[in-house]
Amino acid sequence: MIKRTLFFGNPAYLSTKNEQLVVNYPEKEKGEKSIPIEDLGYVVLENPQITITNGLLMKLVQNKTAVITCDQQHLPCSFLQPLVGHSEQTARFRHQLNASVPLKKNLWQQTVTAKIENQAAHFLQQGKNALRLKRYAKEVRSGDLGNEEALAAAFYFQNLFDLDGFSRNQKGVAPNNLLNYGYAILRAIAARALVSSGLLPSVGIFHSNKYNAFCLADDVMEPYRPFVDSVVYDIVETGCNLEEFTTNMKSQLLCIPTLDVVLDGKLSPLMNAMSRTTASLYECFKGSRRKIVYPEFA
């Protein structure tokens, strides 16, 4: 089942009744609205004047709905996740924490290869020469010792957008603002799927920054990034003012969880594909399989 994403950009009072999320607005002319909680996958809270009850938060967490809050720049800055995401959580933690260094290096090699291959496929979709990216993908070694990921990313972003002065930098010029927003949504999707698979989002296979609580989410989301890039590319091609982050732009980026991706030769919503990816990652930690299931950009 495809879960819905709700975005709240205006002041609102959010509560719950009869297993529904109930929305009330300060404006009297706007009537009360309700949505079944079981249908929700993500709730994005942007406006600082939103009030949400603890009862609703409890039900959202029990439904494994990701609650995402935004900062003053309107970028997602926090993610609410359940303490218990899987019935076998403790055993799964042990498998993850006991993963050997060679295994993690192999998993990172698979991840980087899949990411660069998807970047190359995105290039081809936009009519760009992808031969260099394909070469980088073939040269990835265990643990990515040659740092092919960084080399590929530098070439990829230097040539993706036909914009003067653009370089990939979180605080750089637009469309970095759109990329940051899309990647933040993708990160929440990855974290939600990891928790549901009984894994620790903070213990990565490559990322290991002690100040990062989502190292593993940052690992598994890498091959999914080109899907976000594709959405941003389409927005850029419209010729709109990229510095003005409009509601329409946000609505397009908030559709990322429901994007169709190809997984094992079949179309699947991105959020479902991510769950398949994290489930296969656990099986790799457990030793029952050798490859992570990642989508192919098509």
C-alpha cells in the first residue's frame, strides 16, 4: 500500500479522534478535516505555529508514520522515529553491530557502484554523455578505496545542470536549495525503512561521523539520490525562479516517496523499494544473502 504524505505550511491544530488525524485551522471559514492515520507515511510540519497533540504523535509513531519538522529556512531538520521498530529488534541490532569490516567494505562497494550507475542512467535520460560515469562505476573496488564516488559526483554535478556558476554545495546557489530539500525527504524515507527493518540508522557501513545520527540512512540512500536529482532537473528546466522556493516546488519534491522506480525488473513506489533495500541489507548482515537490492534508474 502506498502511504500518503501530508504537508502543513500554514498554522494549524492537529489532534486525533477515532484513529483519524484531525486538522483544525485558525480561520473559521475553513472547516475541520480528518485523514485516516493508517494511510499516512509522512507528515511534514513547516509552519512554526502548528500545534500537535501528544496523543496524535503517539498514534503516528505506532503507525510508523515519519513526522518531519522544518527549520526557519523551511528545510527538514528533525525526524520522529519509534523506539521499537521491529519485533526482533535486539537480535537484528546484534547482527548489524557484529558485521565484519570486509562485509561492510563489500556492501559499500555495491552501494557506490549502484549510485554511479544510476547517475549514468540519469545522464543518458537527459541526453548527456555518460561514458565517464560508466567507467567510474566499473572501477569501484572494495570499500571504494579509489574514491570513485567523489570523482563521479564531481563530474556529475559539473555537467548536470546547464547553469552558470553552479556547484554542489549545501549553502551554494540554487538549485542547491531544492536538492537539499529533496535529499532531506529521502533521508527520512531511508531512516523510516531502516527502523521498520529493525536496524540502527546511526551505525553505518561507511559513514561514521560521531555527530551524525543517521549514518546508515546516508549510506543506503546514495543510489536513490539520482531520483531526487531527476525531479530537481525537471523543475530547473521549467525556467522558473529557483531562488523563490514555492509551494509548487515543494509539492513536487514531496512526491518523492511515491515515485515509480524499477526494482528487480518491476515498478515499485520509491518508499516501498527503500523498504526492500533495508530488508535485504539486514539479510546481508545476517549472512543469508550477499547483495543489497537497489533500484535501477530507468
